[in-house]
Amino acid sequence: MPFANFKIPAKTLTTKQKEEIVTRTTELYVELYGERARANTMVLVEEVTDGGWGIGGNVLTLAMLEEGTPTGTEA
């Protein structure tokens, strides 16, 4: 069974945008594996709470993303 797991910052995408991730990912698997993959493709979109993730050893928050502050360049 094809499986894709997307982890996104909480409250950054609308329900419609998450539905689009599911639809487009399913279509990609169908394109790769053929129509037989459609019924068995699982796509999971998980929302991670603010501050519950990071890059390069630095905890990130939604406020930091909105500021556009690159990781490791804080003054």
C-alpha cells in the first residue's frame, strides 16, 4: 500500500489545502503505480503543535516562519 505522511505546522493550511495534498499525492501514486494504487493509497496530513518541531537543532515556531528568519542567523 503506498503511504505518504506530511507533517505541517498546526493551523497553517485550510481544510481545502489539506484535501488538495491528499488528492494530488494520491494522483502521483496512481501515475507511478497505475490505477490499482488508488484504492490502497494512504495519505496522512499531521499538524504539529507550535514549537514542536525544528531544523538543525533549532526549535522553530510559526512566528519565526512568518518573520522569515533563517535558522541559525538569529542575533
